Amino acid sequence: MNSNVRINRFVANATGLSRRAADKLIEAGQVKVNGKPAETGTQVSADDTVLFGWQKLKLPEKSLTILFNKPAGYVCSRNGQGSKTIYDLLPPELHNIKPVGRLDKDSSGLLLMTDDGELAHKLTHPSFQKEKVYEVELDKPLAPEDKIKIEQGVRLEDGPSRLSLQGLGQNWQVKMHEGRNRQIRRTLAALGYTITKLHRTHFGGYVLHDLRPGSYKTVQGRPHFRYT
């Protein structure tokens, strides 16, 4: 760390948590800087001692990020509560990294996993508007009038959902910038459709390409998009 950084960014990078989660720890008084409770705007440097509980936090010498092609039938958590989890497919040395966003159990495709809290924050926070692209198969052809409704916005219980669609019949490419829970499935279900396949191919500047299901590759550096 070559200069002062905000305490939430330091905690996020040191723990792999999102910056939002780091803020909650700070607000709860669980983070101390040089023996004093940290405040949200606290700046820290390499000379400061940062504690989370009794644990001294240190920035990782090198962050680790992987692209993982999640197969359908696996949940994105360590405790599957009876279901298979993505960690069943990963070697033990990767069990400390966390998914950036999630794919539900029945969905497949690109899952980004990292211990870089700042990267996770800038990929998932709504203010950064990172595009996600999915291949979607429906149980029946999508009616033209329903396509128009989806692109104009379908009202769900947690607010309107607007998706961009390209395709024909039962097979569509869906683009979105939000990340609400099962948003694509709920949007189509509101109009009477069931999704039989949902596969993510793009997330921000990351692309799945031809990575085989259940396999992963390490990302060298960060994707080619500008953080604003």
C-alpha cells in the first residue's frame, strides 16, 4: 500500500468481503485502527495497525481471481444444505475465495470468484452498471408483445425489471445491468413463461469463451473496462 486508503477499501481487500460488508463491520465497531474504533471515513496507511476483532488485517501480497464455468445443479455457497456446492468442484486451495454475485442452482455459466474485495465491489455495486449476458431457453416461443413488455419494464414485487432481448422463438440472448435475485426467471414467469435453460456468458469485461463446465482458469490482471 503506497498511500493512504479509506478503511472500508482496506478491510475489503484484506478480507475478500465486499466494500458494503466492510462498511457494516466498521459501523458495528468491529474494526479498530491503532487501538481506536474506526470510522467510515478513516484513512489508513502501511504504518497503521488494523484489527478486526483480535485479528490483525493485512493486505494480500497478490489477489486471486478465477473464472469458473458453473454447471447447473450446484449452489454458490459453502453450505449446500443437502445440495452439491461449487466448492465440491474446486481444489481446497481455492475454498477461501468467494463468488462475485451468484447464479442460482438451476443456472450455469460464468461465475467470477475472487479474494479481491475492491474488484468484487466494482463488479456488483449498482452504481457501476456492469453488463451481464445470458443465453436463455424458454418452454415456449416468446410472443412479440411480451418481448416489448419486457424491454419496456415488467413490474415485480421489488420494482420494475427491464431486460434487453435478442433472438427468436424459444431461444434468446438476454442482457441486463442489475443483479436482483432470480430476476430473469421472475420477469419471464410474470408473463407466463418458464426458463428451461439459463447460462451466463459475460460479466462486465469477463467472457466465458470455451471454458468447459466444472473447470476454471486463473485471471491475470483485471478486465479491460474502466472503473468510474
